[in-house]
Amino acid sequence: MSLKTLDLLVFGIYLAAVIGFGVSFSFRKRTAKDFTTGGGRLPSWAIGMSIFATFVSSISFLALPGNAFGSNWNSFVFSLSIPVAAWIAVKFFVPLYRRLNSESAFFYLEERFGTWARIYASVFYLLTQLARMGAILYLLALPMQILFGWSIPVIIAFTGLSVIFYSMFGGIEAVVWTDAIQGIVLIAGALACLGVIFWTIPGGVSTGFQLAWESDKFSLGSFELDFTTSTFWMILVYGIFINLQNFGVDQSYVQRYISAKTERDAIKSTWLGSMLYVPVSILFFLIGTSLWAFYQAQPELLPSEITGKADQVFPYFIVNQLPAGLTGLLIAGIFAAGMSTVSTSVNSSATVFLTDHFKKYMNPNPSEILSLRVLRLSSMVMGALSILVGFAFNGVESALETWWALASIFSGGVLGLFLLGFILRKTSSRQAGFAVLGGVLVIGWMSLSAVLVANGFPQSLANPLHANMTIVMGTLTIFMIGFVLSSTGKFNSR
């Protein structure tokens, strides 16, 4: 489609303004600590909006409506798990990291279990961030493809290069402030989209929702205690574990805890960011269900090549149905928010590389100039790798479910190790090592069993549980092995 001049103008101005605003913070950076924590100058509401924007990103903004359009509200159960994890975070995790006052989320693991634990956790964190950034870059490419007609790989590369430039100079202050702006813009844009859909649904909103209700589009999934499929309980349990991982051992969250002026501010920002996501996710699911009703009544408006690709329906609607100007603003907002979220991952990954690897093994006391160079070089490398991962996402059936599965695989062992150290104070380093080994074997089996069976292994070796349960079973395995070993005193040598 040919983009209206007004949309192009709005898109260009908004995007240039956001990038310019982010890069402007580079003129204030004097130390590596400013780059990674903002010098403790950030207000709680801005940090809270940044936590919210990290939750949202383009994964939620585009994939959640896609899930509601293609199936039902089963994925919304994930949002219900966030307040539970947030309560645990403000009760235990925030005070812990504020007390340690380390830029690294994995410093605590080294204190508890030794160097190997810090290396293990930091490496798997970097893998998780690569998967996350790849998913976001791919989802950003969907509306941009419809908008400009470019190929998805070209858009992923263009976006990734923009993120590299943005991340290398902005630092955490730029990330937090631009996140705050993007959060406000995206909420306003989503509300505007929902208003347009409501206004234009043939027969009115009540008729469309009645049809959706009769078609079971509002279902939260089966309430059976079945963890082999996407039941209510499976998604809830998965959500609690993955959000414990986010709040407990995710570097980007820990950086926000220590960027706040006080512990009280850190707690307030955590509650704001997490609780705001719940009603906003309802908004996203309403958009997806409303789009289903909209196109059910007017199937001729949706091309056949889009019909089977739920993730692309909302971007198609934005480009083809929204008023001129609003299309450009919303696409620019989605694009800039995705860039901001990816830059969060790039910034936290660069911080991990500097604090957990470079200072630890290469140069314990680097100058401020060298530290900033390392931060910027590692930002560039992570950005380049994320482009390659984004290429790998091209063509997946559901970017959201693929991201969930990858996050489950990479995060399970780290969360298990953290909870083992935090809850079981008597567990030794050696006992923790055996526990992690057992957990990694379980995670590997659950992740690869389908491949093994496809290559001739017995069907009895197949993982009977849903792929998202990988983080749950891996975490529980590590914790239970650690509990048994510490209770019996086996392998207690440190």
C-alpha cells in the first residue's frame, strides 16, 4: 500500500525526535556507573513506566492481539501471575539487591556459591536476552513490512542497526526516560485503536462481542489440572516462574532497582510497572477479540495471505483502517518502543559483560574511558547478534509462544540456582553444582525430547508436559536436589 504523506511525516518526525532524545543523554555520561545505573538520579514513576514498557514491548503490543484473534484469552492468565511475582519481588528481591549495591544481578550468586555460579548465570542471561531481542525485532518487522513493502530480513537489519546506534550512546537514563514516553504513547495509541474498532464494527460492539462469546473467544482455557496443554493452571504456573525469573535474576530489572533514589522508590516503581501491565494487557486482548469480530463481519477486508497469520492482523489493521496521522504515530510508537526495549536488553547485557566478565577476568580496575569503550563495544556485538536471531524468527507460527519456549529453556536453571541460594542458606557450592547439573539435564531432555524421538529414540522418552513447563521443572529439580543434598549433608565440601 502507498503510505499517506501525513503518516510518513508523523512517522519520520516522531522517530527522529525519540532517537535524538535518547542520544542526547550521551552528552551527560561521564562514568560507566552513569551509563549503567543513571547515578541514582531517576524518579520512581519513570522507572515504573520503564518496567511497564519492558513488559509490554512489541511482543505484547503485537503478539497479544494476535493470540486473542487466533485463539482466545488463554494467554491473559500470564498477566494474572505478575502481581504474585511482584509481591515476592518487593518483599524479598528489591531489599536484597539494594543492600548488595552491585551493578550485577549475579554478584549475589558468586557470594553464595562461588565464581562458577556467576559465570553460569550471566552466560544464560545473555542467551535469554538474545532470544528476546530477536523476537522483538521480528515482531517490529511485521507492521513495517506492510507499511513500506520491504522484506522482513531487511527491516530486521535496519531496526537492529538503529538499536545499536541508540544503545551505544544513550545508557540507562536514556532507556528509562524514553521507555516512560513510549509507555504513555502506546497506551494512548492502543486506546485510540480500540475506539476505532468499536466505532466501525458492523452491528456495533455488543453484536460483535456476542458473536465472540458464542465462539468461546473469551475463554481463559481449561481449568483441568493438566500441564500437557495450555490450560489455565499451566499458564499461571509458568507465568509465576518466568516472572520470578524477571524480578529475581534479570539484569535489566536489577539495574532499575539500584537506579532508584531509595529502596522505597524502587518498591514503588516495581509495583507501578507490574500492576499497570494487567489492565493494559486486557486492552490488548480486547483489541484482538474486537479485530476478530470486525473481520468476521467483513472477511473481504482481510487478504487471504494475512488470515492465517494472527500476528500480522493488528499491523494490517493499523496500516489500512486507522485515520491518516494516527497510523504514522502508532507505527512510529511501536517502532520506537521496540527499539527502546531492545536497547534495554542491549544495555543490561553490556553491563553483564563489563561487570561479570571483563572486570572479573581481563582488567579488574579499568579506567572510566576503557569501561565506557567496553560497554559500547559489547552493546554493538549484542545488537549485531540480535539481528541474526531476528532472522531465525522469520516464519515461526507464533512469535509469542516461540519466545516463551526459549525463555523457559534458558532461564530455568538460573532461577533455580537463585532460589536455592536465597531460601536454603545451608546449601554449599558443591551441592548447588550437583543440583544445577541435574536441572540442566532435565531442561535439556524436556527441550530436545521431540528431536530425539523424531530421530529414532523411543516415544516413551518424549517430554509429556507442555514446552513452557521447562522452566518450572528445571527450577523445581534444582531446588529439590539442593534441598535433599543439604538436608542429608551429602557433597557438603565447599
